[in-house]
Amino acid sequence: MTGLGILIATAFVLILGWKIRRLVRAPQDTTLRAVTFCLVSAAASFGLALPPAAEVIRRLGGAGAPRLVQNVCAFGMVFWLMLFYLYSATEPRAGRIRARWEALPLGLAVLGTTLATIAAAGQDTGSPYDSADLRVTALAAFYTVANLYLVYALSTALYWTQRYARGSQRPLAIGLWMIATALAIMAAASVVRGVLTVIRWQGVTVAPAITAISGHLIAVAIPLFLLGIGYPAARARLTVMRLRRQRRVMYRRLYPLWRMLHEAYPEDALHHTRAKPWGLPRPRGLDRRYYRRAIECRDGLVRISPYLTQAVLPATGLSEASAAYLADQLCVALQDQAKGREVPCDAIAVAIPPAPGLDADVRELVMLSDALSRRGTRTGTRDRRHTHHHGSGQELS
């Protein structure tokens, strides 16, 4: 197997495994089922054409059996692709009715190619299309029926793909246009092969380079088709990974603020297990722990806010200077509360984000948490300097 073949096979396995996993979780999703079966058929068409599999099929069914099996799998690929659009664009009942009608030309194509394979059994050597003797009428009929159905199904799928691509947003639109391009190339390859089949059936010799055109087109279309299917999911996955990486950083940076408020209000904790300050949350639990830490920080600020009424704070959005000022006031407020000083006022707004959303709120909390961290560093430095100076005085005396 060539490097490109290994790459295509790997892509098939990864994308197919991802779709099957989703289908197991949502077996009633008809559109997902159609896409999954489309990929299963495509993988079967590709895999069964490999020499080891083709040899087994040839031993079991005769010289023309590998060609028949491969083409039937290709029929299934475009059939399920059409059904995906039918299920997506129509009501469930109308989609099922249309799917039954679409099964009719599929059945005729399978029946026609099967009968042609049986009829050609005595003269079929099992050669690929480039070297097959298409003067044999049964073989010419086989390729004619197969190409007619592929052109019909690919053209129908191409129409729906373009329609959906025009109304979609990135990255889905990019993936759909890749699929549309691949379908157009496959349809063109089928048209070319259909014309060459008629010419060669008439006994006209065609140059090998011209005959190989359809094969080259399909070799380009298959990887592009797979890339189009996997591109939106890959982009979404990268976005999720980037968001998780950002939230992991924010989760860690929130620790100084969370620790201070958690020590003051341990009863407000949303869990009873001690969180590690610099631990790496698992991907599945990262969002939950991120939300939890942000909520605990916000709850703590609400409870301590009555002690901050004397502070002059910006209405929304912290700067580095205002965050440092608020950090100093927060430390003083926690000391006042620990001493039991009573305050008659209610809670006030503290570190309000300029934009809605949890992530915007977290960014304000992180600025305050960073200011607390810097404040602790400065305090620790001053304490060490004071201790060193005091010790030196004792030595000099």
C-alpha cells in the first residue's frame, strides 16, 4: 500500500470511528445514521478493492465479483449521502417516503450490474477498467449501468451540497464546498468513463493515458471528500482544545483569590474534596471545575462586599491599578470581618465585567486574583527584607 493509501485508510478509520461513536450515543438520529452508513460504504469500497481482499472475493465469486462488490459499495456511499440531505431538508415522514423511492434506482443499478457480471462470466478476466476488454457487451453494459447511476446520484448529492454550502457558516461551509468539489470531480470521472465505455465498446482503441483520466480524478476526489467531512469536526475539536487550554490557565490563575475566599467562607464550597492548587483537571471535568471555582469566587466576593463600601471602585472593568487597589481593600475587609466588625449596608457590585458571559466574568476575577498574587509577592519580599535588616542590627550590636 502506498503512502497515500495508508493516509486515506487512516482517515477512514478515524472519521468512521468518530461517527460510529456518535451514532451509538444517538441511534435515532437519521441524518447521523445516513452519514455513518455513507462512510461505512465508502470504507468498504476502498478496503475491498485492495489486493488481499479482492483475491478472497475473486476465489469465492469469480473473476468479476471484486468489481461488482466494489461498485455496489460505491452505490451505497452515494445513496446514503443523498438520504442525508433528504432527511435534513424534509420532514421525517416525507424523508422516509422519498428514501423508498430513491431505493428503486439503487436496486435497479445493483440488479443490472449483477446480471451483467453473470453474463460476462465466461469472458471476464477480472481486469481493471483500464485494461478490460469492453468489446464484450456484458462488460460494457456493467460499466454503463454503474456510471449512469453514479452520475445521477452524485449530481443529486452535489445539488444538495451546494445548496447547503451557500446557506452555511464557516467552518461547515468550507467542509461542504470541499465535499461539493469532490462530488463534482467524481461525477465528471463517471461521465468520462461512461463516454469511453461506449467508444471502446465500438472497438475503437483509446490511449492508456486517456483511459486513466477517470482513475486519476477519483484518486483526487476521495481524499478531498474525506477532508470535507472531517474538516468541520476537526476545526470544532481544535476550538474546544484551545478553549480548554485557556480555561485551564484561568483555573490556575484563579487559585489565589479562591484560596483566600475559601478560607474565609469554607461553608460556601460546592464540593467537600480539597482541590489541588496547580492540579490539571481532566478534560471531561475541566468545565465543571472551572465553573465551580468561578462561582465560589463570585459568591465569596458578594459576601465580603459590604466591607468594601468605603473603597472607590470602577463601575465596570478592572485595570491593573484598580485591581491592585481592590486587592488591598479585600485583604483589609477580610481582616475587619475576622475581627467581627459589623456593617449595616448590603452587598455591592465588585469587579463587574464590561461584557456578559461567564468567561468575561472570569477575566475580571483573574485580574483581581493576579493582583492578590503580586501583592503576596511584594509583601513576602518586604517581610524578608525587614527580617534581614533586623538580624543584621543584632549582629552589629
